[in-house]
Amino acid sequence: MGFWQGYYTVFEMNINPQIKRIASNMSVCMENKMNDKVHMAALFYPGNIAVIGASTTFGKWGQVIFSNIMAGGFKGNVFPVNPKGGKMFGLNVFRCVKDIPDAVDLAFITTPAETVPGLLEELGEKNVKGAVVITSGFSETDASGKKREREITRVARKNNIWIIGPNTMGVICPHAGLFATGSHPRPQKGSVAFISQSGNLGNQLVHWAEQQGVGISLFVGSGNEAMLTCPDYLEYLENDPHTRIIVLYVENVADGIRFMETASRINRKKPVILLKGGSTQAGKKAAASHTGAMSGEDAIFKGACRQAGILNVNVPSDLLSLSAGFSSLPLPMGNRVGIVTLGGGWGVVTADECTREGLVIPEIPDRIVAKIGKYLPEFWSKGNPVDLVGTRNLEAPVVAVEELMKWDGIDAVICLGIIGRHELVKQLLESTGQADPDASPEFLTQVEKMGREFEEGFIARMAVFMETYKKPVIGVSMAGTGKGVVRPVPESRYSGVMYQTPETAVNVLAGMVSYSRFLLKNRSRLSVH
Amino acid sequence: MGFWQGYYTVFEMNINPQIKRIASNMSVCMENKMNDKVHMAALFYPGNIAVIGASTTFGKWGQVIFSNIMAGGFKGNVFPVNPKGGKMFGLNVFRCVKDIPDAVDLAFITTPAETVPGLLEELGEKNVKGAVVITSGFSETDASGKKREREITRVARKNNIWIIGPNTMGVICPHAGLFATGSHPRPQKGSVAFISQSGNLGNQLVHWAEQQGVGISLFVGSGNEAMLTCPDYLEYLENDPHTRIIVLYVENVADGIRFMETASRINRKKPVILLKGGSTQAGKKAAASHTGAMSGEDAIFKGACRQAGILNVNVPSDLLSLSAGFSSLPLPMGNRVGIVTLGGGWGVVTADECTREGLVIPEIPDRIVAKIGKYLPEFWSKGNPVDLVGTRNLEAPVVAVEELMKWDGIDAVICLGIIGRHELVKQLLESTGQADPDASPEFLTQVEKMGREFEEGFIARMAVFMETYKKPVIGVSMAGTGKGVVRPVPESRYSGVMYQTPETAVNVLAGMVSYSRFLLKNRSRLSVH
């Protein structure tokens, strides 16, 4: 039975009024035919931008968005628009859009809901391609809000303006130097795209991305999705050269079949990692009052995700940790894990977690035991997990990781405590300086430097090993090195990844194994048919 | 059926050679009769300390332990012992223990395994009460190591010296100003005791405790437990006035019945939170090569924990997050949760997680909706979760939390995004200062101060509410405020607790609900009989 055949069977088996409603909504979505990639690209890579409702009143949306775009270093022109005119942020303020002398691709609208239809007409006259409607007070509120939303959609369609939102937190496109959200993190350029139906969850993801060093290609708070919907963004990302991983937070999957078809197709090229809020009764109720949306049928949704190989996670932090792994590491080709640990306890809990997540810890051959054993005291574990029994031999962890990676009996290595040990050394240096009047400050500085350089060197070696052996190495550091999860290596397409807990490393590895299995299965199926 | 009756039934149902072996080991443990609390207290609150093998060679165990004790500010005398004599850290070095002029309660031994029996004889002559044997090379290695371990136990018993270890990472007792582990964190004084059979896992816990602000009463790396075993430490902690919460990492539960009896008894007074490494086949194998111990029967162990109301977690980070909650918050008396969130998405995923963990999100009465509604725009969610729809009204979150806590229909509040929003404000202030040449620096400073003060004030209010209503409020902050999870409030017995993810907050609350249910059930059972 082919993939789509099975997929549709799931749907047919569950035909009920809810599904019929979804299917009838779908035709509306399909009508939109948002397939003009160039038009979409203008929204994320605009030439010039207008901010309607721009303000200097600290904390007003018009000030928040405007200051963010300006401070973020956007290279095009940014035109503040406000009927009051005058000067703002050192720039001339335009009383209305049509006064702007230059062409404008994208407008941010922060003025009250009732002003939006009129503004869209003006934007249409100016041939503006897109509007990010920050303004709330639409379908997330009440019946009259729903009516207002239909109205702005109608006006936007008529004027060939594509709307992001309304009720959106904004967009970030680091490759375009565009930072235009309600909060002001500046995640670096990278390959992960986040689409979030929730503004604050999206914000948290972007903040985490900044703090953890996960590079992003795009963030869109899709808001109420009056016009552009998740599948539209997905279709754009399918061909976006910067995007390699797609992360979605959705509550509303009203356009269920198109969403699943699109996500499934794209997932074969770029991993789609998804969290669906409102998966339980209590969550569903909360979601209904939040985005004003009824959730689709969960069992069907989950089943369809599983069949499509889409990673469907339960909590926001998983979205970020998986992003870090997928964007920084090669895919594992199987589920056999080598564990290298500075101390025994970590090896034990990691082996336990691997087993719970369906990963296996194979025995290693005697010749590898012998090779690693040369660098370790006689009483070491002589097996997998490789317990380095706290050795201070700096070659030991490198040799252990490489020997495991070389061997075709394992598919990935988890490496615990090597990175982050330096934090312990720094505390020891501090104590020594404090307690020992005879300790030489030069010596202490030298030790600190050596430790730091060892860690940098170790991460670089791991990147080389990943390149050579095409297998991931996932690190677990001791508590907070203050350097984030992703540790880029110059000139390398892979980065060091250092999670703070063994369970995060195992969870990410299990997710990557599941995705790679899906791809392999899918490929072999394609080659059979 | 009474508790113990049920408990023994579980055991009887599973009588097998493994259990018989455990039972026969037990009699050996019982012989020890380690019930002299005064003797044990001398190990953690010693008058003077000797460090045997003290050294100035950076990174040697004798240097690591010695510099840690010195820099940690231990108030008693610390005597370095080394046959080389001379001076060290500005102190006279004693060639052997008997040269020390003062009384010594506790000795740390870092010299090679073969020196330990002789040293214990010397310590006996000096009436030293305890020895922390850092030295490895005992039962964790091979048959001759096991023999050495039996030998040191024999010599120690003969001399009435109590041994911690061997192969231990050391001890920390902040209330005694004693920091004597291989790594040098300085967690603050508090009420959580950690007993860990794994040194590196223990280290990680103590590091996290330091970084997250979890105050501890004791840390013991119990090592090979040649003499003092987990149940001995538990019995001590049962009556230790500083300890209110007990956290255990165990791999070896060879003295199974005594362990479970002790832990169960204590858990009725002080929550026992436990992680058992080696719960899966792969983990068990790793554990066997690590502490040289065979794990007990897992199913029995788990069942016994469940019946005894002991929280049995799977991953180390749960130990810490639960410690933070139990030590800082009042116990919830039921599973009904009020959610207050700055934005809708968080409310949705939190409601989902609550449902998955068996917590319920009750509807709130109209009068409470009306009261909260006064502080919010018309279109707010009007239900639980209370979505504050990003309001900037600073009273709104305070009123929402208090109204929920007042109501007898809920047992706990989870509060998302209120704390940590200031991090967003700080980024906005930075952008504003950067982008707006007319922004007044004084104004920006003032806003920063107000935001900071609001958060401090909010946390203080939460502590007052907890005192008043005897219900916990658990916070979830935006990414890293850099201030740790536990935020103490002066003059209050409760602290603010700010986890970084909704799932951690829910998981901790579920753990606390489970413990409180166990207590309630247990009390009512006691009152019936």
C-alpha cells in the first residue's frame, strides 16, 4: 500500500461532520492559489518598508516595530507614516503612504482595526505587495471582529496585497537584515524557519534561538491567518534556498488536508518539526479562545503526521533542541549509539534514556576496546558506554569518539562531560588562587587558556569527524557554559552541539533517527515502484 | 490492607534467587547499626579536618580537595598531611596524622589504595571519627580491589571510624561551611540534601543547584558505599533539622529491603525524590561496570516506590526542578490548576501538558471572570487559562493570580511570561537608544528600573499570596533571566520559582500533587486505623 493510499484511508475511515467541514474550508484555501514565489519573497526581502502608525511613544506597537527595524540594521529605506507628520528617529514622517516618494514593497500596520481597510486601499494605489497587520481586534475577538477580518481580506485581494496576520507578532528574516517583531532578539542567520500561530510562543522560540545560537532563515508570526496560511508559508519555504529545517507551532489546522499534503511533500526534502497546541480537551478550549479556531481531529492529525514522517512534539523546547540538532549535525543512518562519558553515572542514565527512546547501545569489538584502552587506566569499563573514568589524558576522549565513529557498528555518538569540564577547572583555578598564596598567577592563566583551547579544539575535531564519517556527535555539557547549545566551527558545515542534559541529547538523536528512517523507507519505496 | 502488608505482598509475589540474595545482604547491613546520629553529624559538622595527601600540584586530588575546603571558608582548622612536610597554602604540613597537635574529627584520604588501611589505623589512634576516602581502586575495579575494600572496612570498624566512600567525590555541607568535593561549586545554604552514588551526576546536580539558586543542606557522593550506605544517610537525614527534601541518585540497591523501609518511612515526613540509574538492560550493564553493583529487580523497585509515595524520576534534571519546587513552595492540596498567561499560546501548551500529567483546568465562576475582566480589554479569554492578551496593565497579572488563589476551586497557579518580560523590555530599550537620537537616556534608565522593580515586587507578592492562601504559584519565565530558577524573597519562607519551560512547571506541580495526595491518603488511613 503506497503512502498516499494509506493516508487517505485514514481519512476515509474517519469521515465525520468535522472532516467535511475541514474539506469544505479547503476549497476556499485552494482558491487563494498563493503560489507566486516572487510575491512572497517580496514580503521577506523587501526593498523599502513603510511603518504605518510609527511612533516615538515608548512601548506603542508603532514604536516597538519601528525601533526594531531601525536598530536591526535593515538596508533599505524605512518610511515612518503618521498623520501627525514631523520628524521621528531623525527621519521625515509621511502623513500618508501616497506621500512617500519611493516604491514600497512592504507595509507594517499598527493602527486600530477600523483604519485597516482604508489603509489597504491606499497601499493598493501605491502597488505595495504585502502588509504585516500587527493590529488586533479581528477574528480572535468576536463576531464583528470576524466581519472586519473578512473585510480586510476582501480589500487586500482586490488590491493584490498579501496580508501576514492580522494579530501577528511580526516577521524576522536575518538574511535580509529584517527584524520586525514585537520583541527584539537578533538571532543569527541560519537555516531554520519558524512559523508560529502564537506570537508569544514564537517570541520564546526566537529568544531561545538567539541565546542558544540556532541560526534562523525566517520567523513568521502567522497570527489569525486571514489570507496567508501555514500551507502558503510552507510552499514558500519548500523552495527557499536558505531554509533547510521547518518548525511549526499550530493551533488551527482548519485547512487540514492541504496542510497535511503540503507538509508531507516538503518533509521528504526538508524536515518539518511540528507542535500542535490544543491537543487535549483543556488545551483545545484554550486554543479556541486564543486564535478563535477549532482544532481538527487530533487522532487523525497525529496519525497523518506519523505516516508522513513529520516529527510531532509535545513541548516548545523540543522544537528548539531539534532545530539545533537538525541544523548542525549530519543525519544518523540508524539507531546504534556509542556513548563516551567522563564519568560513569552519566553513561548509565544516558544508556537508560536511549533504551526508552528505542536506540540501542551495541557491544564494541575487542580491537576497539584495546585501542581506547591504551589511553585509560586498567580498570576502565572496557565497553560501551566508554567511561573515561575522569581521565585527564586529553587525547583519550578524542580517540574514543573517533574509534566509535570509524566503526560501522554504530551510527551516532553521544559524548558527555568533555565540553563544560573547563567550567569546573575555572572554579578550581579560582579556589587555588584564593587559597594558595604561593600559586603563580601566570600558571593559573596558562591553565585556563589551555583548557579553553582544548574545548575549542575538541569541538573542531568533532566537526572534522562528522565530515569524515558522516555520523553525528552530540555533546552534553556540564551546566551552563554560557556559550549556547550550538558552537559553530569556522569553515565547517557542521557545528558542535552541546545540550545541557543527557535526555535532550537522546531525544534529539531519536528524532533524527526517526526522520532518517522515514527518508530511507521512502526512498526504497520510490525505487521499488 | 495496610501499607506494609501490601508492600510485603509485592515482595512475596516475587520471591526469587535475586531477592534472596538481597535479603541475605541485608543482614550484613543491619549488623552495622549505624544509628549513632552524633557520630554521623561529626562527619558533616567536623571541628577540625585533616587532608591526607594534601598537595600543591594543581589538579591532584590532594590539591583539589584541599583548595576547595580552604577557599570555601571552613571555620575549623584544616591540617594538610604529607610525608614531605614543609609548608603548603601558608600552613605547616604534618608528616603524619599523629603529629597533628589538635583533635581531628574528619580526615580526607587521597593517597593510593594500598596506603588506606595503614592510614585508618593511624586515624584510629587519633580518635578520628570519620574518613572520606576519595581514593579509587577498590570494588569498582576487580577482585583484588574488592578484597582491598573489605580490608579497609574491617580496619575502620575495628577503629570505630566511619567511612564515606571509597571512590567518592566528597561532601558539601554549606551550613558547616564545608565544601569538599572534586568540583568547586558553592551552592547556598538550604533544605535539600543530595545523596549520589555517582560522583559526576552528583557534581552536575550541585552545579545546577548553585546556578539555579537551590539551597542545599548536604551533598554526599556515597561512592562504593563500603561502610556507610544510602539507608544510613537517609536515617541521618530523617532527623537533620536543616533537611526538608531528600534527593537520591542510586544505581545499587543491594540492601533493597532496608533501603525501601527507610525511604518509605522518611518519605512520610520529608519528600524523597529518587532516580535509579540502570533501569534498562543497557543502563544496567553500564551500571555494573560503573559501581560494580548488580541492580535490584526493577519492577519490584518501581512498585515499591509507587506504593511508598516516593517520586521516582527518569532523568537528573527532574531531580533538580523538583528540588526547587518542593523547597520553595507550599504543597498543593489537589490537582486543579489556574493558569495565568501573558499570551495565548503558552496557555494552550500548558493546558495540554497539565492534562497529560493528570492535572485539571477547571472553569472559573462568572464573578471571578468579572473581577479579572476589569483589568483587561473586552476581548480577553474570559476563562481559565486567563490570557492577559499581552496587557501592559501591571495590576492585571497580580489581580488574576490572587483571584484564582482565593477561590477554593483551584489548588495551584501556573503563571507564564510575567517574569522575564523585563528581558524583552531591556532589548526594546536598547533598540530605542540605538535607533532614536531623541530618546532621553534618563527616561530609558527609568523604564529599566521600573520594570526591574515590578518583577521583584511581583515575586514578593506571590510569596505573600502563598503564605496567605497556602497554595503554590509556579512561574515560567521567558528564556534566561540570568537569575536562576529560585528567587528568594526576604523575610518569607517561600520563594519565587521561575522555570524556563511550561512543561517543567507542570511536571513539578504534578510531582507535588502526587506527593501531597500520598500524604493525605496516608493520614486518613492512619486516622481510620
